Amino acid sequence: MSMSHLYGTDGDDGVEMESFEVSDWDLQNEFNPHRQRHRQTKEEATYGVWAERDSDEERPSFGGKRSRDYSAPVSFVSAGLRKAAAEELSDEDSDDDEKPVKQEEIPKEFVPKKLKTGGNFKPSQKGFVGGSKSFVDFGSWERHTKGIGQKLLQKMGYVPGRGLGKNAQGIINPIEAKQRKGKGAVGAYGSERTTQSLQDFPVVDSEEEAEEEFQKELSQWRKDPNGGKKKPKYSYKTVEELKAKGRISKQLAAPQKELSQVKVIDMTGREQKVYYSYSQISHKHNIPDDSPQQPLGKDSKPQGFALPELEHNLQLLIDITEQEIIQSDRQLQYERDMVVNLSHEIQKMAEVLSHEEKAISNLSKVLDMVEECERRMQPGCENPLTLDECAKIFETLQDKYYEEYRMSDRVDLAVAIVYPLMKEYFKNWDPLKDCTYGTEIIAKWKSLLENDQLLSHSGQDLSTDAFHRLMWEIWMPYVRNIVARWQPRNCGSMVDFLDSWVNVVPVWILDNILDQLIFPKLQKEVESWNPLTDTVPIHSWIHPWLPLMQARLEPLYSPIRNKLANALQKWHPSDSSAKLILQPWKDVFTPGSWEAFMVKNIVPKLGMCLNELIINPHQQHMDAFYWVIDWEGMISVSSLVGLLEKHFFPKWLQVLCSWLSNSPNYEEITKWYLGWKSMFSDQVLAHPSIKDKFNEALDIMNRAVSSSVGGYMQPGARENIAYLTHTERRKDFQYEAMQERREAENMAQRGIGAAAGSVPMNFKDLIQTKAEEHNIVFMPVIGKRHEGKQLYTFGRIVIYIDRGVVFVQGEKTWVPTSLQSLIDMAK
């Protein structure tokens, strides 16, 4: 196996020598590591580098020198004349210069540093200078490999299709080489740039400028060829420069505090020195004898004037003077800043002083007014202080001396001055006789003494609010005394008294009166009330308290309902007094509790009354029917319809059938039908069950007149009944259309969309929609049924739906209820 890629061969002797240069094979191996490799044969594994292999199996050299083939025939070349060694070397150099040089092989030192904007290229040039040759397939061979050459060029800003260079200008001709005159180093014989390089890349060579500056500085140390003595050049520093230097060093010294404690070892001199901050190095002076003495040679001349100690002292004096100037400037700036700061402080202190003087003056005036009030409060004073005059004094304090009035302890001031006057004012007051007495005075003192913040109901607020303490200690005892002697059935005077004071008395005091004084009296009176013997109805002395107490009366409703239910056990619907007693409570009780009370105590009595009703077309007694219909506004429509379906219509239809079977007069039947229908209100007639019953009666009448006997016995009866049926159906249709129109208008006013998807399809969907509107949980109870009907939970209530009616689980039975009542009970 040949190792020509690792060991180069000498051209003359063919002796292999080790080469450490990066060859083309190494580059190919790095950029294409997955290429097809040569598989080692058995002979190569045995003999290693001394194994023989065919020339066809040689590893490609990628442009490198091929190994010699000693088996080839000998070929002779005309030698000509042998040149000298110097000429051969020059020819080799010229041959090397004539070879095209790749741009990436140019050493970095020869790349121009400053590129002028002028020249043969333009920054806007998108292609090479030489033409518009397409470079679409440039580097396309990398798609078959994993090389990174194209990626590296793109990361360095190369755009495919454009030239190389800072401005993508490119070049037309290959880089020309210039032959160096001798064997010196690069740049030893001047600039080596060619004509083409100067033409394509006109630059300003910064190295040449640096060389000129260096030669210019070097010439200052050379002796003047004219023999004249140069004048020394002096550099001066002005005071302003020193001040500016001091300000800059002061600004830079702040962030370098962490470097002030750094240990530094200086080994630049003959001896090792240790410093403890970098600032010590910056202030280090050239101490005499710090540098080693050089021995005087034969040609060296001794210095005529060398005083290092004097130079050191002079430099030290200069540095000290500079530091004094800088320090003085800093001190001056500090004093100026201090002057400005003190002027502002003086201005602020003057403002504070004037404010304090004004406050002292106001406090002295307030103190004089308070002392005057105390003097007039003394017994035996000729001009005693009245409550109106005291209110005027407090108004003056509040208007003219508002800050002092708010900052002062108003509680103690009011206790000392106002409370005695207020006790004297309410000494002979009877709240039930003169309920408005003192309201204006108390309202005025409320604006003067009450704090702005909202007070809670705790007693600790009495120590911070003068008005609340005034009402609790002066006004409240009179109210307690009058409530203790008050009879709850005479509620008018007490209600008027509290109504007149509700806007003046603090909220927590009013709550205390209603909860602790009024409610216990009412509760005790309700317990002693008997609806059978008491001539005064209970609503006359309970309902006036509703605007003031509202939900506080809820605990009284349950015993009231129990007493009323006990009183209704022996009641008969013919007694109308029960309706007069119960009607005022319809809007007071919750809809659910009211419906339950009616279903339990009134509906069964009405059902018994309907059972006793006798339907006789020839001699009809309507008293029992009127007793039931009179409760229509008290009980729900569904309850009334249930009563009629169960106790009235079966008998009514039976009488109609028996009448039709005995050759009746159809005109009388028509009048009888219309007469009974007029007994019901439109709300009852609109119910689907009532409609079905009357339609059933019409069907019976139509079937009767359709028979041969009936039609022959009564000429024109069929037409009359058909006309009646048509008229009644048309009325029902018109009523339904009117109801639908009203419902549509109501829904439009409420903002409910008229989309078909939002309209409930059945009664269950309607209940679900209402539950969602009121945020109530409505869901079926899994595995629970009543008479085959699915049970549902509506909030905490268990219900079931039967033919568009909601039944609520009561104590012993299921009670029908309306949707609104169901929502109220769930809330």
C-alpha cells in the first residue's frame, strides 16, 4: 500500500520523506467523511505498508504529486543548455507567480485594510465585473456530500450569484504575482502590489502612513544637518484642563472601588515590588538609581547635566500643585452646591414657618371660642349658652377653621359642651305624641359631629364619633322608655315616629331598635293572637312594619300560617270572611309558601263544595259554584283547573249527554252551553284542559245532531250546532293568536332573540331555560320515578312534570305549582 499521501517523494532520488502539510486528501477526508473508502485486502493486512497494490487502486491525490511508475519505459527529453543556479531559482519563482492564485490562499497580511469608495467597482453591482454569468449551479456538488464550504461562505455574508469582496465586486482576471528582486522578507523591497491590484483596489495603506509618522518622529532625535541647535518644545497645561481631568478622574474613581484593594506585584524593575492597589502604580515616580547604570564605552559621552534627584523633586512639586488645583476646584464646586442647597432649605423653612404661624393663630382663636363656651356653660351665668348658639359656634369652627376642627378631639368637646344642652332640650319629650320633635336640630348636629368614614356596628366606634355617642347616650334612653310602654296593636304612632327619624338616626342604632325592641314585642303579641276570637285582623298591625322591617318579619309568618290553618279546619266556603283575612297575606308570603298553604287548607274545601253542586238545567242553584269561582284570584289557575276537571266537568258532561238523549231543544242546549262557559274567566278558558272539556261537549253535541233521529226531530239543529262549533273554534283560534302576539311582544321587549333554536320545544325545555337564567341547578335524579314520571332536582326541590304541570314534593303529597312559584321556592 502506497503512503504517497503522507510521505512526499523527492523528485530526483525518489526517497520518501515525511510531510506535515495539509494535503488535498486530508481536506477531502474532512469535508466528505462518508465517501467510499478503500477496503483493506488480505495482503495489505499482512504486509502493511510494504504490500503491493495495482495503480488503479491508488488513492486519488486531488492534484498532488503522483508516485513514480518505475515500470514505464524510459523517455528522454531534450535538455538544452543548463542555466545557473540563480537563474533556475528565478525561473521557478516566475513559474510559481504565473500560476493562478486562489483568493483564499492570499495571506491575511496582504489584504488591503482601507478600501476607498472610488474605483472600478460599484457597491450596487450585483454580479461580477466581467459579465452577467449565471452562478445558479455554483457549489452544486455539495448536495451530494456533507461539506460545509457553502454554509461557511453564506455565514460570512456571501450571496450566491454575486462576487466576493467587501462590496461583492469580484475580479475578472486572476490575481497577478509580482517577482521579488532578491531573497529578502516580504516588504523589504517596497510595496509588492501589482498594477492590476492598484487599479481594482485603490486603497490608503495605513502601514505606509504609520511608517511616515514614525520617520517623522524619528527625525526629531537626529542632528540637524545644518548644524543649528533645535529649540526645545514645551507642553503646557491650563487650569481648565486640570479641572476637567479632575472631574473625569472623579467620575471614573467611583466604579473602581472594588479594584482599590487588589494586590499587585511589580516585576518591571530590578527588584520585585508589591503594591496594594492599581492607583499606587499610577502614582509611581521615577526614583533615582532605579534603572541599572550602563557602563560608559569608548564612544559614549558622559552626560553634561544629569540631576535625577532634582528632576524627581520638580516632578513631585508639579504633581502636588496639580492635585491642589484639582482639590480646590472640587471644594469650590462643593461650596457652590451647598449654597444652592441651603437657599432651597431656607425657602422651605420659610414656608413651614409661615404655615406654623398661621396654624398657631387659628388654634389660639379656636381656644378662645371654646373658653367662651365653657364660661357661658357655668351655672349662674347672665347669658347662658343655648343649643342654637352652640350649633352656630360649631358651624363657625367647621367653616373657618376646618383643619383644626377635624384634627381636634371633637368627642371630648361635644361631651363637655353639647351633651348637657341636648339633655335639657329633650327633657320633657314624648316620642309618640310629637314624633318630629328635634329632628331638625339633630340633623344639624349630625353634619357637624359625624365622621366622614363609614362606621361599623361595634361599640368601640362610640369613642371616635361624637354624633353616634350623642344619639346612643342622650336620644336612645327616651326611645327605650317609650317602647317599653308601647302596645304592638297600636302600631301607627310608633311607625310614624321611626319613619320621621329613619334618615337622621345612624343605621346601627335603627337596627338595634328594630331587632332588640320592636321585634320581641311583635313576636310576643303574635304568640298570644287567636284568629277565632280576636276581632282585630292581624295584618292591620303587622303589615305597617313591612317597609321598615322587611325580612325581619319572616320568623313571624310561620306561626301566623299555623294559626290560620287551625282556624280553617272547620271553615266552609260559604263563609267569605276567610278570604278577607287571607287576601292581605297573598303578597306578603312567598309564592311557594302561599301556594302550599292554599293547596293544603283551601283547595280541599272547595273540592267538597263542588262535589255538593247539583247540575240541573231546569232549576240550577249556582251558590256553590260561585263560592268556588270567588277564590280564583287566591288560588293558582292550575289548582282551580284541577278542581273543575275532577269535581265539575264529569257531572256537567254527564248531564249534557242525558239531556241530548231525550229529544231536547237544541236552542236551549246552546244557551245552556254558552251560559256555563260565560261563568269562567278568560284565563281559565285559555287553559288547555278547560278547552278540551268544552270541545268535548261540542263533539258530543255534533254527534247527537248527526244521528238520523236527532236531525229529523229538530230541523236546522245540525246547522246551528255546526255554526256554534265553528264560532267557538274561531274564538279559540283568535284568542291563541292574540296570546302568541303578546308573548312575542314581551319576548322582544325583554331582548330575547326570536331564533328558532332558542325557543323551548316543550315544558321541560322551558324549565331548563328558566333554571339557566336564574342560575339554578336542574337535573334528573338517577333511578328515581313517581308513578312512572322522572324525578328532577330544581335547586334543592324535588319535582316531576306531568302534562305540562310541575308537581313539588310536599310534606305528605305532591303539590302542583306554577313555574314562577317554583323559581321563588328554589331561591
